Amino acid sequence: MRFPEFFAAAPRITVRDPLARVLGAAEDGVLEYSYADTVKLAGHSCPTVASAYLMTRAAMRALYPATLPERGGIKVELRGDRQEGVAGVVANVASFLTGATHDTGFKGIGGHFDRRGLLFFGVDIPGQIRFTRVDTGAAAIVSARLDRIPSDPRVAALMPRCVAGTASADESSLLQSLWQGRVRTLVVEHADDAQIIVVRT
């Protein structure tokens, strides 16, 4: 399996999952996620997937400044409805990293570790996603300003041809380079840019 080299340079997300600790899935329940892991989940790498990864990371850092974020202990609320735009894609990434699900997640053991009832759509919030710690109620509202990292104008002309299978090998290679180049700019150069990944606590 070969990914673009910049995937390895993207920041990683480390969490502690109490369920993983109890069941011995990871020592002390500590789990580390990479951008490549998120790409495997989504099946592709794009600015939406990358921004969802970075928004979740930023919210976790804001909510848990002195300790590892607790996977399964964060409520996730999206402004968009579940079938609106890219809300579903963003929700899948946030769910993957936080463990939060609507009604399809783990039901828990003995009243503990229930991952259901933690993911919501269509919430009236002044941002894309609100992350809330279940234990303290502390919240962070996060948005991604992808318009500040514009797409190369050639992408609009290349995309239809590549999707239709009529592009030449050179055109396909160029699209891939331009597309992943924008993702690289986001996850490597602007991962900690507060003007791109905007957090309100």
C-alpha cells in the first residue's frame, strides 16, 4: 500500500479509549490515528476529509489541553443535515476519531462505554461542528476555511475528463498532483493555522 509521501508528515491524533483499555485492545487504552488511517476509512483523500480530521484534532486539543482526549466521551454536533453536502463525510471522520455515533454504535457493557446518542445533525450552531466533553460540558465549535486554500483552476477542467475515463495519462497525473497538492498544503502547512481551522470555545 503506497500513499503520497506527505501523509506521513501530517499530524497524528492520540486518544485514550477506556473500552480499549478494559478489553486489552491497546495498552492503557492509548490509540494513535494518522491521516492515512482516515483516508482508509473514507476511501479517498480530499480537502473535506482532511479538514474533518484537522477540525476534530483542533477541538480535542482545545477540550483536553493537559491530557489525552477520551474517545467515547465526546458529543459531536454538526450544523449540516445528514444528507446535506459533505456533512456525512465529515461526520464519518469525526465519528471514527471520537467514537461518537447516533444509534448504530457500541451499546456498552454494564451501563458503561455506550457510544450511541453522541452524534447529531442539523444543530443550530455558529460553526460547522460542535464538540462537547460529556464529563465537563466544555465545548468547542470548529469551522474550516477551505476557501483560503483555493483549488488550482485547472482542476475544474480536468476532473470531468478523469472521472469519465477520457483523460490522457498525463492529464490524470496532473489532476492527482494538483488535488493532493491542495490537501498537502492543508494538512502539512496549515494544520495549526487558526485562520484556516477556526476554533471557538
